[in-house]
Amino acid sequence: MTKKWGAAVAAGVSVLALSTANAADLPPIYATPIYEAAPELQPVEIGNGWYLRGDVGYAFSSDVDASHREYRPDFNEYQYRAGVGYSRHQYEDFGGGDSSFDLDGTAEFSVGIGYRLTDFLRTDVTFGYAKTDFDGGSRRLDSCYEMGRNTFDPPFDSDELDCRASLSGSVQTYDLMANAYADLGTYVGFTPYVGAGVGAAQVNYEDVDGGASCSYDGSDCDPSFADFTGSYKGESSWRFAYALMGGVSYDLSQSLKLDLGYRYLNIDGGDMYSFDNDVVDAQKFGFSAEDDGFERHTIRAGVRYSLW
């Protein structure tokens, strides 16, 4: 009996020793993770190639040629008697005379959004604004010359007749342009480019102030020849526009670029200002005018921010 118990105890000790040895070969329970690690959150990509831009610039002064139509309350007295050949009271078209105006230099502002198509080609849409003053007028009022020729005692010397108008005001322009650019390679962070754009410009002339003067042989003409001082209603119109650009950008960071450039903007012609019924009712001298279009040469600086 004693031998049997001894054998049983020995067998149990052997099993326990074997189990302990096998357990020692297993890794500790806490070394095995109970939960898997949560996946890393990835930022949402807005879209490769998209960018925002903002620019400020200075537009240099430029010239504007215009043609005007004159309203003459005294045509009813002269035109039939003298056979001048104009319609009563006014020219029917803008053949009355030529005018010249100077657009002052001014600041320009624009914002836009664009997309890079390739490493060398990108496009954007921009919206710009500028406001500038202008002044000038007609150096010759043709109706004054025609009536002077038929009114003053001969011999009439047209070189002695000086009829001119002087006007001034301000104009606002809003341009919406679609542009395309060719980037010409990047060299130590600098990327030269050229570009072109087409679009539309809204040209808003504010009310125009002015007056006219007339003299013959150093003496004032009869006031009916050119006698007005007043304000004329400014006109507003949408016009076709195109632009040419060139410049260089510099990489301030991976997503931010400094842009220095030049833009040539050409805007089609349209209405400038006109007289209203108050001029007619008061039997005063009146003007309407339309410009032949104008150009703006602008130096610009801005930034482009890539949306990624």
C-alpha cells in the first residue's frame, strides 16, 4: 500500500513538473494585446491642384478716345436758314466731334480660384475691381464751327473760332476673367510664367461734371453757341475684355507662392454719359458721349495658396 502511494505521488510530481516547464515556455498573458490598435485617421484631401489667389496692383494712367453728340437748343434758329444739314436740336449720331480723356492711375484689387492641370499648365477665374478719375473733353465743338461759318460776317476765319468742352468724373470697372497660364519651369524656387484671359467688364461711369467755352477772334461768342455748366448722367454697360499676363512666382512654402506680375487689360467701347430731359427743358447745351474702349497696364503683387 505504501509502495502504491509512493508511486502515485511520484507520478503526480512528474506531471506537475512537466506542466510547469511547458507553462514557462509560453509568453506571459499580458504580452498579448486584448484589443487591436485603432486605425490611424487620414485627413480628407480637398483636391490636388486647386488653389486660391488674391492680388493688388497699380494701373498706370492711360488715354481714352471718345466721340460725342451735341444737343443744341439754337439749331432751330440756324439749321434751316443756314442749310447746315443737321437735324433739329441735335446730331443724330456720334459724329458731332471727337473727345479725349485721361484716366488717372489707380489701385486695383482681385480675387480668384484656380486649378493646376499639369506641372506646366494652370487656369483660374478672377474677379477684379478698380475706380479711377478721368478728365478731358473736346477740343472742338463742330456745331459751333458750322454755325460760326454761317453766322459771322465774312470773311470768317475758322482758326479764330475756339469752341471746346471740358468734362471730368470717375469710372468704376468690375472684370470677370477666365485665364490660362503656362509655367516655364521652376529654378531655385522661382517660376516664370505667361498667360492670357478673356471675359467681361462692367464699366460704370458716375455723373460727369463739365462746361463749355466759345470765343472768336479773342472775344466771347454769343452764349447760345456754347453755354452750359452742369452734370450729365453717367452710363453703365457690360463689355467684352481680354488680358495678357506675364510674371514670376516664388515658393514661400510647399503650399504658398508669392506672385509678381504684369497685366495688360483691353476693354471694348461703350456709352459714357448723356444729357437728360432737364437739359432739354431748360434749353441748355447738352452732351452725350461713348468711348472707343480703353487699356489698362497694371503691375500686380499677390499670393496663391494651394488647397492640399
